[in-house]
Amino acid sequence: MPRFKLPFHGYAVKFSPFYEHRLAVGTSQNFGILGNGRIHILDLAGAGAGAISESLSFDTADGIYDVSWSESNDNLLISATGDGSVKIWDLAAPPTANPSGPSTSTLASVRTFKEHAYCVYAAAWNPRHADVFASASGDCTVRVWDVREPGSTMIIPGHEFEILTCDWNKYNDCVIATGSVDKSIRVWDVRSYRVPISVMNGHGYPVRKVKFSPHHGSFIASCSYDMSVCCWDYQLEDALVSRYEQHTEFAVGLDMSVLVEGLLASAGWDQLVYVWQHGSDPMAGLPPDDGMKRNGCIQQCGMQLLLVLFSISNPLTGSQRSEELLLEFSLLKVVDASGLLACIRV
């Protein structure tokens, strides 16, 4: 299976709905806590030889937490960023029309939407309405936007904790799924969103990404800080269909191909992108484990990152930004007390 090494930590990966060989990947420096972001446009055309090439990239002054392709224009892309905004990108525009280069020379985006009071973790175009998209934020709301309007057109208070992800149903333009720090996946009808249609539990840590299948109306894929990718059918009583555990760090990016049924892609903090067919082993054909351990995050983070994790807080909820809070909990879980104390004393 082909894979591509990222210079930053992966947060999102999306197949183009127009070109089966094209992927967009959103990344952030320093695990998305601070630093720049970058969007990679990847070409899978030569992936049969085990290689994925980069055709285009954009740099931003803040981390990229999500990317989403337009369903009506093959060159339009939106991104969710750590500064609380959603930006529109045009791959066909001259380089100066998009944010590019180092942060000191970053230019204005094609268009920027900014109403959320905290980080925007996800953005998703509506599959049937070309001008409508939704965004999910650490301010515990999902906002629905119309590019023809100056501001958001709907605010959905979906969870009591930070909302990290959202996606529209491809067969019902009024149905949207969300994932939260509360570890649940919820499915909503925007015409009556006070009570969710379905609530799915099964991840051990916050749900970082949800994605509706483009081929089956009730099929959802999700990834989590528990390092797993799960597949669900929200109409079944036992909704969990399958679980994959190829990542050795937090799984934070996920997508399903529109053009190839059952093809999934995931990206994680292990700086790896996996592409595989549902029902197959994502690790098939790859070299044996190169020594990375499940506690590799601790080995990579060190004391400086741990101190940052304890110092950043969400002014709206009184809690740390969900990524940092979860990583703190992970450190407490996978390291014994003596190990954690030793780390703190460094």
C-alpha cells in the first residue's frame, strides 16, 4: 500500500470527488498546538509503484484542522483553522490569490468566514447545495453557512463539550453527523435538531473525525484519539461494523473515496497517511513494525510539550483545548506514576 511522509502532523485527508487520484491533506506543526499549517494536494496516479507525489501546497499562519472539497467545483477547497476561521481556496487561482509562503508574507484567502468564538476543528460542504457548508468548533456549536450570505444561517448546539467534527449525509441534505470530546457520534436532522436521531458510543477517547459514506446512506466512518478507525451503520441497534488500528499515534484525518467504493484514507500524528479497502488490512504489504510503540507520543513529546499541554485552556469551557486535554489523559493512562513523575521532573 502507498504512503506519503508529511513534514507536519496530519489532521485531515480528503479524496477529491472529481479525480480519483487526488487527495487533499491538512497538517499542523507541533501537533496543532502552536505554529503554522500546510495543505498538501497529493497525486495518487503513480501510487501503483508505491509512490504518492505532491502537486501543490499552501502554507498558513495557523494550524489546519480540516479540509473539504467542493461538490460543485473541482478546484475549490475549504479549510478549518486554529484561528477560528473557515477559509476558501482556489487551486486554479494564481499563487498570490491564496495564502502561501511563510507567515510573515501570508496573503488574504479567497474568502474567510469568522464567527466562531474558538478553534474551528471541521468544515464540510453540503453535497446537494453548492453554496452551503457547515463548521464545527470548540465553542460547542455547529454553524451552517451560505456563501451568498455575510454570516452563518444556523447555529446548532450539538454537544455540551467541544465539537471536533461534522459531516453531511450524502443522501439526505438535512442530516448531519457530529463527533465530540464526549467520545460520542451523534446524527441530527437540521429541521429539528433538539434531539439527535442516533447516538453511537464505542471510541475510548474523543472522536476526531466522522465521515458519511458516499455509497451507503447510513454508513459512517470515524477516527479517534484512541488511534482507531471505526465503521458504523447508525440504523442498526449494534451500530459498530468494524474497527482498524493501523496508527501508532492519534488518528485524526479520515475520508472515503467517492469514485472507488469502499476505499478509505486516514492520517495521524504518526505522520503517516494510509489508503486501504474496507474489509482489508491497512498494513498489508508494508514492512514490519519499524519499532514505533503505542507510547511513541510520550517519546516524541518530551517535557516542553507536556508543559504546553497543561498551560493552554479554552476560555469558553474552562477546559484545555480538546487535543491537549486528551493527550494529557493519554499520558496518564499509558505511563505509570513513576514514569509520569520522571517526565515532569525533566
